[in-house]
Amino acid sequence: MSVKHAKDVEVSKIETGSGVSRQVLISSDEGPNFAMRKFTIQPGGGMPRHTNLVEHEQYVVSGRAYIGIGEETYEVEPGDVVFIPAEVPHWYRNDGDEAFEFLCMVPNLPDKTTILE
Amino acid sequence: MSVKHAKDVEVSKIETGSGVSRQVLISSDEGPNFAMRKFTIQPGGGMPRHTNLVEHEQYVVSGRAYIGIGEETYEVEPGDVVFIPAEVPHWYRNDGDEAFEFLCMVPNLPDKTTILE
């Protein structure tokens, strides 16, 4: 593929979260080195504190949320750029009244999600 | 860094383009495997047809533009996802009346821009 619109990409529910869905915009089969995914967290939803084996490079597209990274908590908004190093605990919570949407890029390397609570 | 706002990141002019600027949101020093950049092309501006040694994974944030990839031309808008394979000729032209902004992720591998015209 060369060009596609995010709204046309299949949506999958993320069972480890609450009100969280994911679209794989550029898969690890399409991109030779890294993948582009878009996550949506509905109002009242979130992802519990967890770790991954790979880093995340993220960009907030719409909405607001709280993100915990290590011991710090950040409130993020559209245009915010988030870097979560590999193996650092992190979580998401959408306390707002609109969907929180963000891009999350990850390298084509083995990953495992470990829920911490 | 963990969180930063795109508007706070230094802007550099791209001399090979017309009305094109770049912000390095997550550098190849910060991200262990790939970098996140944001490009802005002003109305009437563009990038000439060129190749790179690395692939581009892109996401349109605002505005509209024409993008040429190989022999195809696409009109893109916010939410569009663009994949440009390594070494494939590509170009950008903003014929609209608002700035065209897009994210462009590249792997941490040697790159060279070759202008074709």
C-alpha cells in the first residue's frame, strides 16, 4: 500500500484495557523496521499499568488523557509527543468527555505486554 | 524526555524544498530504532522529486497536499497514512490555502536525499 485513510482500517478491541481499541495503520509486514498503530480510548476508559519489551514513540491526535510513565503522571493533549522507553511501566486514563486518540509506533522486535496491577 | 509539545520543538528550514520546514520530535539519539519528525509545507510550497535510502512512514496531521510516489499521484488529507518504500522517487506539492503538516518516521539507518529534477 502507499496511501490509506485511518478511518478505513479495521478496528480491534484491546482486551487488557477498558474502552480501548487499536488500528494497525502500517503493520510490521508492511514496514520493514517499525509499525504504526492508532489507539482510541473512550471517555472513562484506560489501560492498566504495564510494561512492554519495546519502546513506544507516540503522537496525540485528539482528546486528552493522563499517562503515567515510571513514577511521573502527565496530562497530554493533541500535538504532544510521548516517548516511553522499553520496559518502563506505563498506563493511560481518559477522564475527559471525548475519545483520546494517539499514534503509537513500535520497532519490529519481539514484544510482550505484562500487566502490573 | 518523556513528553513534549510539538509546538515547542525547534523548526529548521529544508533548503532542498520550497516553503518546507522540519521539527525533530524524537531524534535518532532519543529513539533507539527510529526517529519521529514533523514537516510543514506552506501553501504554494513543495519538495521536488527525490529518493531516500530509507522508507518513510507518514501520517497527515493537517492541511492537504499532492504526493507523488513512483508513477502515482495521491491527494492526501488529515488522517491519511502514507508509506514510501526506500529508494522510490517521491515529491510533495501544497496547492491549498493552509499549511500541510505531516509526521514522517524513519529508521535509524544511513540516509541520503537525491534530488531527481
